[in-house]
Amino acid sequence: MPKRRGATPKAGKAERLEERLSRHNMGYNRSTQFFAPFKLVLTEQYSTYQEARGREKFFKSGAGRKILNGLLH
């Protein structure tokens, strides 16, 4: 989950986490290039795509965002 000062927490899933974070920080992703640099503050691993997607959707919900904000403050 990338985070930068003054921005809201971001949640996402990736098989190659370090590569994805690096690409975000180098500006390769148009939707995130203006928010770099990102800092990884939480990782979780799941054995199936469905489990990972479910957790990602939770963190993007109101209840999940509350938890993420609590971890960062």
C-alpha cells in the first residue's frame, strides 16, 4: 500500500510488488505518476487471486479505509 505525505492511502495487488512500486515511483503509470514518491507501509500475501482481490476491495471500502488511516496515524 503506497502512501505519501498529504495523500490518501492507496491499496492494490501485485505479483511482483517491488517492480510495481518501482514503476509507480518512476512515473510509468499515468494514473499515479503525479503522486510519487510512494512508500510501502503494509503487505499481505494470499494464496489465490480471489482472496487478494477480496482484501483489496475491502481496503477500498469505507471500513477498510478507516483501518488504513488508523495504521498511518
